[in-house]
Amino acid sequence: MFTEIIINVHPYEKRIAILEDNKLVELFAEKKEQELVIGNIYKGIVRNVLPGMNAAFIDVGLSRTAFLHQRDIELTSLLGHKKNLKFNQKTKISDIIHRNDEIIVQVKKDPLGKKGARVTGRISIPGKFLVFVPGSKKVALSRKITSSEEKTRIKNILNKIKDNDVGLIVRTDTEGIGEDDFVQEYNGLKKTWKLISKQIRHAKAPYCLFDENDLSYTLLRDLFGSYVDRLVIDDRKIMNRIISKLKSISPELINRIELYEEESPIFDSYGIEDDIENIFKSRIDLPSGGNISIQQTEAMVTIDVNTGSFTGRNNYDDTVKQTNLEAAAELARQIRLRDLSGIMVIDFIDMNNDSDKDDVFNVLKNSLKRDRATNKVYPFSPLGLVEISRKRTRPSLLLTYSEQCPHCNGTGRLLSRDSVAVKITRWLKRAKYLIGNDPLRLIVHHNVKTYFEDNPEMLKDFTNKIEITVDYNLDLDKFKIISLAKNKELTSKYYA
């Protein structure tokens, strides 16, 4: 299987697509307005201590102060003379920290709604194979590594290479990894901690010491491995950052990186933009004429398989089995692509033959083996339903790209205004070399116009005179672009 990672960098949005044999199977989006902070390490300032809650609020430079409970404070997170304090779980927080003290914390839960981030003093730096824990001494292994021989082998290697004041947590993907790979990653993590330690001494709080959600770091840790045949990116600066980090982690992967320098948008060239449009459709058509219907609710995801226009060549049983087999393979892809999670219930078309059910079940289960998220597929129930449980690996694409519909109080969703604005800039880039400097009229929802007015730099790279007007009858996720020179609408001509 040929695996590619395609990266599109935009000032307001970064996207990573994973292709397997030219098919989109996973999509990650990092938006400027929805930046994650979980895992980030900060030098913060204590703004308030609440003895009654045994907690404190820490200013780490975010819009809201972060919450720190006493049980999450470690000696290693304290600065100056406070490092010599002795305390246990019964010690009051007011005996440890005071207002305006500086403290090192790491975000363990992102801000949500009106609540600030939840932080801890237990600092750790995750790598591809290891989690580096400064101030500890233990070597702990993932529970998924079950072989006692493998556990002993890994522990012997790590106890030999690690420093005495460093603890390590071994991640699941380390089975079979050689000593050289461990040494390389350990040295890379150690170097990162040295840089953080230097900033701890000199940076003025509040300050982000380490951004775990940086695109290049996330990419190297979770996605770019030896199984990836090629990585293509359209931004030289981020490409150089990735290469710089690879030198100390996996230098053999550097020659698999390519810079995309063509004029057309990178996702257009790889046919990814069309696939993204289909992510938000509830119906997926199958090659033979059948279809799948996916409905997401807060409680679960319900999936229905239908024969549609497919009638089969021989008999009804053949038609049903063929449709269900196609649906099983496609569903595995859609589950990864949409990052569906929680409980999923699939209503395949009824089959009378148990061997047919086994074939469909095996296709679904085997196709999900490439899924990096933890999942479990349960056999057909007496009612003919298949259930899947899956743990989400990132924020839902539906929530990332959409916002609550004001007309139905959140029961439906529309493409968010920033997503529409980014989509328009991609349209302009796509059309740039064909429409030249023709003046344009951009007709949008009033919320999108407001967003452009608040972020004028979004259109600074376009030399055309762009007149933005509002159509109050236009849906939030729709727009029109008119060529004023030709007095002609161009929207569909250069739409992805």
C-alpha cells in the first residue's frame, strides 16, 4: 500500500491529509481560531489561591486563567527556593504557593466554554516511542506490550541509556524498535528538555515554553513513520522545521519529503478538496449503485446500508452481499476520515447466510486494523446489527468546520464563517491565474463580511479590487463571486 501525507498550509488553517493508494483516509485540520493547548508547557504566574478548594488559578497567557489543584503540584514545577519544600497530599496549597509566584505547568485539559484550561505540575514530553518525564526515575511500559521478553528487552535498553533523574513511559508502537532508535529519540527529547529548561530560567512569565500542538511536532510524533512513502508540503518554512527536527529523530525519512511549488492549490492537485466536500454529506454512494447513510447524534452514530439502484447480476442474495461488502470497506474509511467515535450501530442489509455475514464482518474488522484509534468491532447481533466502539483521536471534523445553525438552535450545523472565508481565499487562489486582475464582487452572508472586515490581511495577497457585499437571503456557508469586468458570475467555474 502506497501511503502519502499531503500538507496544505494557510495563514488561518493548516490541513494534513493521509492518502492510502490515492484514497483519502484521514484528515486533520488546525484552525487559527481553534488552536489546541493541551500538552503545552507554560511558565505561569499564580493569580489567585483558593484554600477552600485547595486550588489556584494560574495566568499562562491564555484568555482565561488555568485551574491547578494542589494534588497536581510537583516539586519540579516550583521555582527558586520553593524547590526545597517538603509536602504531601495533605499539605495545604497556601503552604506551597502564593499570589504572584511563578510556576511551571502543563495543560492536561483544553479550555471548554467558560472554563479555563486544567493544568498540572507533572511535566512530560511525548515522543514517537517514548514519553520523557523529567524529575522521575521510573521506566513504565504501555499495557498493550504483553510479551515479558519484550518488556525485559526494552527496560534493559532504556535503563542503560537514560539519565538517573529522568523517567520514561514506553508507548505502544515501540515493540521491535532497536536500541539505536531509542537512543536517537531519547537524545532528541533530552535536547528539547534542555531548551525548555533554558527558557524556564530566562523567559518572562507568562510564557509558552513548549508547544506540543505545533504542526511539525504533532506530525513527526503521530503520523510520519517508516510506513509513509512520501510527504508533500506547500510551505518551505514548515518543511525546513520538519527536516530540522527529523535530523535528531529519524534522519532516514528526510529524503521522503517534497516541497510542492506548483501554481494550483495542493489539495486540488491530489483531488482531496472534492473528498472534503463529501465528508459533510450524510449519504455516500457505493461503486455498484448502493449507498450508505450516516447520521451523527450526541448519543451515537447510526449507519444504514441500502441497495439503491443496484440489482445484481444473478439473484437477490448476491446483490445484498456485494453491497454489504462494499459498504464494510467504505465504512472503515469513513470512520477514520470523519473520526467517528463513541458507539456506532450499523444496519447492514439483511443476509440469510451466516457465511455471508462472516465475510462482511471480516472485511469491516480487517479494514479497521489500519485505524490508529482504539476500536472494537462486535459481531452481528440477533437483530442483524453490527456495533463498533471507537475512541476519538482529535476534535470532530464536523465541529471543526461548522457552527450551530441559528435557525434550529443547534440541531443542524452550517459551515463556520472562518471556514467560509478560508474557502473563498482558496477560490481566489485557484482562479488567480485565469482571471488576472479583473475587479470582483464578493457576495456573502453578513457574518462572513464581518469576518473579512475583522481580518483584512486575509485578502492582502490578492491584487484584484474586491468589493464585498451582503446578501441577507444567502446561507452562511454559501457565497457568490462576480467578475465586474465581464459582468458574469464565476463561482461555479473555479469551485473545488
